[in-house]
Amino acid sequence: MSENHPPLRPLGPVLLLDRFAPLQAELIALLRDLAPGDWQRPTACALWSVQDIVAHLLDDDLRRLSSDRDGLPPDEDGPDDYASLVVWINRMNAQWVAAARRLSPRVLVDLLELTGPQVVELFRSRDPFAPAHWAVAWAGETESPHWFDVGRDYTERWLHQQQIREAVGAPLLTGKEWLGPVLELFVRAVPRALRGVGGAPGTAIHVAITGEAGGDWTVRRGAAGWALFAGAAPEAAASVRLSDDTAWRLFSKGLAPGAARERCRMEGDQMLGTAVLGTLAIMA
């Protein structure tokens, strides 16, 4: 694995404010065109139907505006440890989705058209490099810059729209303009997946995502643990090569690591490569 590559580069910010309006427009157009029976179609998102996912997207907007913009305190403080935080978030999501089943599809879409632009206005009002309202916990962070929290919000909106599209047989938004920034953010969860994996200082793992929306990244072991860089290490101890379609499904729990292993090419240290397949860029 001693190919010639440009030197590794630190990761830069992924600024996605201008992508929210196009993504929202695609969602609203899709939802307005659904047949009545489409709303109850099952999705890849646990036990949620299409209507449930739409209700969840509305909940995200309303909680963001209420908490981040308006300063409304939560009913209860979230737990500190990751596993308990996942349970807490799942419980809040389930409570809202159950209550929102009393709302009609038209009401849900009308409300999304109202809340979406307000969330973007809120995002634009903040310094992208100031501390975010919520840290991106799936990346192992306890404090994140605002742009990363905004990016995380974008990836969630994109992912849920794909789940709706798959459920109703609509084309996916997987070109470079849509999926490229999602993968650029999703890969930032790789170091957390390796947090229990040892290695000598300087040990590197090359993660190559092929396809129009892909790229090259390297996770390298340092004194403080694993860190992610852009580019391909010239002497990686392990290399994992997977398609952009496999990558987003794997990182969002839409594809089990065992199934992803059958769809990727792994070279070098198999333990290190297999650990990468445990990456999750969602709270799960």
C-alpha cells in the first residue's frame, strides 16, 4: 500500500447553510406529490412510517427553535453518558411521533414549510465557529463549533428524506452535490469507532470511498488517540475501500457491518479495517 499520494491535510469546516433551502424544496415537492396510501408506507427507520418520519422532522425544527432560538429549557436534563443519552433521545422522539399521529399529512407539510426557513434564519444568525448549542456526540465531541452542529442537522434531514424516498420509490438524492457533504461529515465519526482500538503511534488506516460523492481520508494514531485527516496515508496499516452508497448506509445503520464487509475491499490489518465498519454517524 505504498502508492504516491498528496500529504495528509487537516480537516476543514463544512459550511452547508446554502444547501438547506434546496434540500427543503426537494422534500416539500416530494411530500406534496404523495398519494394518500404513501404516508403509511413502512420505512427503514425502525417502526416509523413515512408520516412518522415527517412528524419527526417537524419535531426537530420545533425543538431547535424553542431551545436554541428561544431559550426554552428542556423538561429534564439529558444524561451525560452516551448510551443513556441515546435512550433519552429515542424516548423523546417516540413520544412526539406517537402524539403527531393525530395530525394530517397536509398539516405536517404546512408546518414544515413554516418552520424550515426559520431554522435556517437561526443558523445564519450565529457565528459558525462559536460553540454550538448541541455538541455532535456521534463524533465523540463534548463541544462542537456551530458549523458542525448545522452540518449534523443537514445530514439528518438528508438521511430522513432518503428513507422517505426509498419507501415510496422516489429517486434518491445521491449525487455529489447532495451526498458529498454528508459523507464528508459522516466520516468524522470514524475516530470514535476506533476509541477502544490500540495501535502504535503513527499507525494509519486509509478509508477510501469510491463513487461521485466519495473521497479519501486517513485515521492516524497519535498520543491522544485516533485523529482523522483528509487524504490517503502513503504507508497505511489497513485500507478499507467502499462505495459511496455502501458508506452512507453503513454509517447511518442502514447496513449491518457484516453486510458492508461483503461489499467493501479490505487490505492490511483486518482488525483495524473491521473496526472502521463499526462507524455510526447517528445517535445509536
